[in-house]
Amino acid sequence: MKMFRYLLEGLAVTAAVIVYFLPAIVADRKGRRNVLLLALLNALFGWTVVCWIAALYWALHPDSQGRVSRTVRATRRTQAHNTVAAIVERAQRRADAGRTR
């Protein structure tokens, strides 16, 4: 009888933890960019119903099209900058190698 009670308590605790971290789980499954920040908000302030609902809304709400395009542009700009920096570094190495001859 006690074992059945412990089993039920364990299942209840597991279900409560899953419901508590539901916003973080949803955000991770949807591939959100800021899962860590959302999970931290959920873990620290999820006990307040308002923050839990806000975290769930944040997890379910898609990124705006403007934010997505800004992120893509920033990523492309960073890649282009890295490419130019690598080309400049290679040219400098060749110039230094030519001077030592």
C-alpha cells in the first residue's frame, strides 16, 4: 500500500515539474533562439502565475519577420567580415613571407 502511494506521489511530482517547465520545453521544441533566457525566466519566476503565462506566451509566439530579417542580415554581415579578415590576414602572411626571402 505504501509503495503505491510513493508511486503516485512520484508521478504527481513528475507531472508538476513538467507542467512547471512547459514553457521552456515548448520553446526548445519550437527551436526558439533564446531558449536559455526563457528557461531561466521560467525557472526563477515561473512560480508566479503571471510570469509562467508570460513565458508560455513567449515560447508560443513566433519571432517577428523584421527581427528574423535583422538576424539574417547580421549573420551575413559577420560572415562577410570574417571572410574579408581572413583574406587580409592571408595577404599579410604572403607579404611577410616575401620580405623574408
